[in-house]
Amino acid sequence: MRFVIQRVTHADVKVDGETIGEIGKGFMVLIGVCDSDTKEIADKMVKKMLGLRIFEDEQGKTNLSLDTVGGSLLLISQFTLYANCKKGNRPSFIEAGEPKMAEEMYEYIIAKCKESVETVEKGSFGADMKVSLTNDGPFTIILDSDKL
């Protein structure tokens, strides 16, 4: 499982020109799932993400977590995080999770986050989405379950 976490001051996602998810201060997270991912892996990833202390305190040091600053989440499914570009110039996506399983895992992650975060917005699994954000910093963290 892979999460690309961007600290934002604003983020939104649109489908067919209609905003379906929008947050202020918080994390915009791209989520990639592979076939070997489990709920236990998702739990570990969510715990790590929610515990990240990447918001600045009064001294300008990154000491504060999402809950400390009252931040929100915008969670976007992103199978292209499992693109394999080793051969040729056209990426292969065979390492990405099978759609039905990946969607179930995505919804599980959303539900897990809602247990701890007041505002959790989401994209639309499998849709052509337009994501806009203002990356604060910029600050981007990549979490890969194979490296945690």
C-alpha cells in the first residue's frame, strides 16, 4: 500500500465539474493499493499517517499532528501509484490491486480515518477526477507499506 501525503491549506476534488470533496487545512492523500494488501496493513498505514507530526508549532518546528491542529483529510484513490515503468515508455499497472478489492480497501481506509478525524472527504473510486490543492510548504511524505 502506498500513501502520498501532502500537507495542504486547501484541497478539492471534482467529477464532471462538480465538487465532491473539499477541505481546508489538513492532508490530501493519494492512496494506492496492491493485491497483497490487507486490513492489517491499512491499519498500520492509517496509524502512521495520523501520527505524523508535520504541522508547525509556535517555534516553527514540525511538532504537531493532524488532530492537534484540527486538520481534515481528503482521500483519493490512485492506482497509478503502482505504475511500473521499467520496460518501455508506457507504464504497466499490473501491480495495482484488482479493482473490486482495491475499492473495498479504499472504503475501509476511509472508515478507519473517520474513527479519528472529524472531517474526512473523498474522491470517487475509478472516476476521472480533477484534484486541486495548495501544498503547504511544500510538504509531501510518501508512505510505502513495504518500507514501514
